[in-house]
Amino acid sequence: MSAKIHLHKTLQSLTNGREIVEAAGNTVGDCLSHLVRQFPPLEEKLFDKKRKLLNTIEIYLNLQSAYPDELARPVKDGDDIHITLMLAGG
Amino acid sequence: MLTTDERVRYDRQIMIPEIGEAGQEKLKKAKVLVAGAGGLGSPICIYLAAAGVGTIRLVDRDTVDLSNLNRQVLHGQGDIHRPKVDSARERLTGLNEAVTIETVQETISEESLEGLVESCDLIIDALDNMPTRYLLNKAALAHRIPFFHGAVSGFEGRVMTVLPGRTACLRCLYRGPVPAEKFPVIGVTPGLIGLIQTTEVIKYLLGIGSLLTNKMLRYDGLSLTFTEFKVEKNPSCDHCGRRTGVGEKNER
């Protein structure tokens, strides 16, 4: 399976400016792992040391919140995964 | 009943078929809590007052700082070091003296919210941190009144409307605490996000249109795009979920 991962703009400096990256996997977690293999500096922007997603990260699968258990969500060919950041300012 | 002056003042919006005189009277009777008189609170309060929303209860603990003025358009240079709620009251009363402005200069806490929310029809989030936002979310659920969330950073913002007991709440997306950081922002972003929140509030008060419920609307000013993400009620949400939720408890 292959999904299109849409990266938040603060992450695009780590993907050579690419906003969308194709990643393979059967679950969201697999796809994020493949994304990180392509762009290793993303690892610490997405995961903590126990490889739990950081609290500031939000994942949407086909424009629907994937929370909770984001990483276990099954992915179909052509799915869209958005990685966004929680915003706290006002 | 609207006064003659009010019919003149609100003429252009009374002309909108979805509003009319009956709608204007609904706005006049409304009482809303605005939490924060900063970047979001400024456009929210100004346009609520301009629209004739009858009572605005505004709470903010801070004083005006020079570094606020790139975005907090309620305040001016002459207001530096003054309580934000004082300059806000002057500005809003100057705009529309028929609107009642209730101001409270205090820190929002779980305890203080009991009094702040009292007799309000809804809560508008114009805050700059997540922990206090969750207090507002919880209070809205407990009092079963709507909660209008907005947040910004840089050129980006987001909006979500919560109808307690019926739609996903802000806490349904909670993943754990996030570090409190000084956030970058240019005034146009809270200007736009605050006015989307205010549009939601006005529609809710009038009972018209559709709301951003079960949705997180994301705005990116750099690409000038809006993305609508769907959000569902999280059954294990510690605010509105089946077991521990505040809203559910109230329903029993």
C-alpha cells in the first residue's frame, strides 16, 4: 500500500521542501516509519524516545482525525495522511 | 423590542433575510463570555459589539504591553500598562454604548469559571494557552453551553465549534500536555480566525446556517487555503466520553 503524506510546513525544511511524500505501509505507523527512513531528521519531530507520537502532532487519515491509536490505522492505496501541529496561540 | 436608533444602526444586517428584526432581537438578548482580550479577543469583541450582541463579559488578567500592539487591536499606544479589560471596555463602549460590557480582570481557573460562566449563553475561546482552553471546554460541557475554539500560530490558525453532548469537544483530540511556548504571530491571522469564531457565534445565536461542529477547520495564510478535518466524539475522552465525561454526567 502507498499513501500520500501531507507534511505540515514546519516539517518541509526536512524533506527538501516537499509538501507531499509517498510512503508505503499497511498502517499509518508503517507509512510514518517509511517516511522517516526517507527523511531521518523527521524522527525526532514526530516521535519521542519511546516512539510515541509527540503530543503536539495530529494525524488525519483521509481528512478524518485518526486519534486515538493513529499508528494502528489501516491504510489503503492512495490514502491521504495529513500531519499537522496543534496550535496554542491566541 | 428594538429602539429607533437600533433599527438605524443595524439596518444593513436586518436587511439580511436570515437575520431580520427578530434575529437582531436575539442578538440583543444574548450574553457571551469572551475569555481573553488579546489577538483573538480583539476582533471577536469589536465585531460582537458592532453586531449588537447585548452583553459581552470579557475576562483577561493582563495589562497592555507594547509587544501586543501588532495584533491586539482593542488596545492603543496610550493603553500601555493599563489593564486590557479597561482599554477594551473604553473601545467597545465607544463603538456601541448600547452593548453592556462586563469586564473581569482575573486569572481563569476551574473555580473562577463557575462565576464567569454564570448566566452566559456560550463561551468563546480567545486564549493563548492549552491548559486554560481545556478548563473552558470542561466548563462549557458542565453548563451545557456551546464552546467556540480558535487558536493561531504564525500565518496559521484553526477553529472548531463544540455543542456539548452532541458533538466532539476540544478535549476529544487531547494527546497529553504540550510545552507552553512564546508563539510567533502576525495580526492578520488572529484577525481572520477570531472573525470566523464570531461568525460561528452569530449563526449559533440566530439558529441559522451550519456550524463547524465535528470539524477542525485549518487555515494557512501563506498558501491561502482552508482544510476541513473531520473529528468524531472520542468515547474515551476524559471530558465528554461515556465513562468520565462531564457532559454525560449531567445527562443522568
